[in-house]
Amino acid sequence: MKKRLKKITGFVLCLTLVAVVAGAGVFFAQYYLRKFEAEVTARDTIKLSTVVEVKGKEDIVLCAHRGFSAVAPENSLAAIAEAGAAMFSRVEFDVRETRDGVLVLMHDATVNRMTDGAGKVASRTFKRLLTYKFNNGANFEEYGRLGIPTLSEALTVCVEHNMTPVMELKSVSGRGLESLKKTLDGLEIAEYVIVASSKGKTLLKFREMSPETEIWLMTEKIDRRAIRFCGEQENAALSFNAHSEYNKDDVIRGALKRGVRLSCWTVNDRETLARMAGLGIREFITDVFEPHITENGFQVG
């Protein structure tokens, strides 16, 4: 009887070990497959001045999406500096808070897609994040070992290039908002930046701390709630998904007629740019369109 029990126990342990090894294999296979599928490479850029379909280009304002992410890794200091070198007047990037309250740049909740590390930003200390380096993104090999930047570092680059930062708050606590305000005040730029979020409550909370700062409500679609929010706030705009089927021409025209200032994202093709510009949109978040300095020194975009 004892021998039989030992055999059964041994068999169960073997099955358990096989299951663990197989599970680990599946996990790592899926992890590296996701990394492969999420590979981000450089993209061809388009001078705004060459888009003949759009009239009145001199009024258009371009905002570099996650930095100039067509030529450098998104949300890196290199991407922000490249946006400045390309003469963008605005640059957008994503902000998250580490476990110990440091504000850093990262679009995803985890660092998996863009770096050689793994895990959620919110569950890692800043010291731990410093050990991770970008191993994905446009031309990442050409920029050396780029690390995850802090908000303060990103803002400093914006100031150096005279660009307006559009900071999309992805996951920031009340403590993080206080840290954001302190950082802006330290650089004396609170009235020269834009704070964006898909969460109206977050924007209102920050507005109490910094009434002089422009705010953007990020929304998938233009609806009554979003229009009402912007209508009730001074120095506010609505930034919407240019590719949502909900945002039809009449919806966009209706919002503009109600006096709502609109920007749209992420516009990377000539057709969408021409359509939105034709409807009256003048502010665009883009990966690939870039400003152009004409022969007489006039900046387009």
C-alpha cells in the first residue's frame, strides 16, 4: 500500500512539475511574442507644407505625439529633443507615477513594450525603473542606452526648445498632482503648459491647484458630457479621436458652433488631415506630420 502511495505521489509531483514548466514556457513565449508584435520602428515623415489638400496651413498647430515618435523612441528625452529640432511648437507625452511618487514618462501601464524591463510603472520604485533601458521605438539603437525620463527632465527639454508641453496624465494620484504643480512652479511655467487627461475629475482637481494652467479633456468621442465640461471651464479644450466613427462631420461642426475649442489625435494620413482641417480643426496631434520653415522664414505647423 505504501509503495503504491509513493508511486502515486511521485506521479502527481511529476505532473505538477511538467505543468509548471509548460506554464512558464507559455508565459515567456507569450511575453516575447508580444514584444515582437509590438515592435515600433521609424516612420517616414511628411512636411505639412507639401500637403496640397489642406488650405490655410499657416493657421494649423502641430503637436508631436509622444515626442517626435516617428524618428525616436516614444516618450523618451530623445523624442522630445527631436520634436524641438524639427521646430514643433507643442509636444505631447504621457505621465505616470511610480510606487514612490516620482512622475515619469510612459504610455503603457507596464514598461514591457518599450524597455528591457517588465512590470507596472505603479508597482516599481523610481530606482528600479532607472535600471530599465529602451529597447524598442524608432531608431532606438542610434540614441545609446536611453532611460525612462522623469517629468522634470522632459519639461526642461521643452523649455530649452521653447515648446509647449502637453502632458497627458495616465495614472497620477493626488500626491502626484501636487508634485506636478510643484515642478511647474519650480520652472515658472504653470501658465505655459497644457495638462490633459481622459478623467474630468483629475483635471478639475488640478485646476483647483493651478487655475492658470490650460487643460484638455481627452475623449474617444465628442458627446454632451465632454462638450458641457469644456463649456463650463475657462482655458479648456476638447481633444478627440479623429478616427472614431462617432465623430461625424455634423458632430464636429456642432461642437465648434457651440464655441468648444477642438484638437484631434492621432492624425497621420493626408486624408484625415484634410477632412479635419476642412471642418475647421486647426490643432493636430501627430506622429508623422512636421512643421516646415519656408524660404521667407514663415513656420508652417
